Amino acid sequence: MNKLRLGVTIIVALFIISGICGVLGVTDVYRGNSILEKIGMLIITAIFVGIMYIIIYYWYGKDNRCPSCKKPFCLKTTGEEVVSKENVSVLVNTNTRNRKGEVVGSQEQYVPGERITYRVNKVCKKCGKTCYSTYRRDMPKV
């Protein structure tokens, strides 16, 4: 999910930069545009700025929102600790290679692994309350 957030954020930021450059006439491509075309580009750029605001506020601010005071962007990570470990089978994609080292096929198989549960401790910058979140990661032992 974080790669999706980053990708969408970068694409929208590039559209915003392109629109601002077009409105200001920085590039040679947009210098001959009429005033109506520049106003249209300004409106489209404003729409992309609004989309960027929504992406930043809801995607990034939602993860750092304090559960007690409900303010976004105020949780600070103070530490991370391992809560539990358990043995599980982990699905791993293995590649088959020829003599030249090129990948000629792949298959999925289950291998012994370990599921580690982490607890991330956080503190609110505004109200000082502490909270935590948990996540799991499956790690193959092979």
C-alpha cells in the first residue's frame, strides 16, 4: 500500500509541476497559448492541487491520527518491539534458471517460516496520550 501511495503522490505532483510550468510559460511548448488556454490550465492545475491535498490529508494523515484528540499528523513513533513469534508455512516464489543464469520459469512453494508480530508505540504531540498499533510480517527461514 505504501508503494501505491508514493506512486500516486509522485504522478499527481508531476502533473501539478507541469501545469504550473505551463501557466507561467516556463517551457517553450506553452509559450504560444492564448489567455483562455492558460486559464484552463490554471483550473486543471488547481484541481490537481486539490487532489494532492486530499491524498496527503487522508492517506498520510489517517495513519498518524491520534485516537483520543482526533488530530491528524500528530502521532510520533517512539519505538517498536516484537510481541510474538510463531512458526508458520510461508509462500515463496522460486525461480528456475538455466546454465546462463537466465530465469526460465518460476514456481510457488510453501517453506518453513516465522510470523513475527510487532507493536509500534506512538505518542501524540498535541495531547501526550500514548497508543500503539500492531502489524505482522512473515519471514521464511530458508
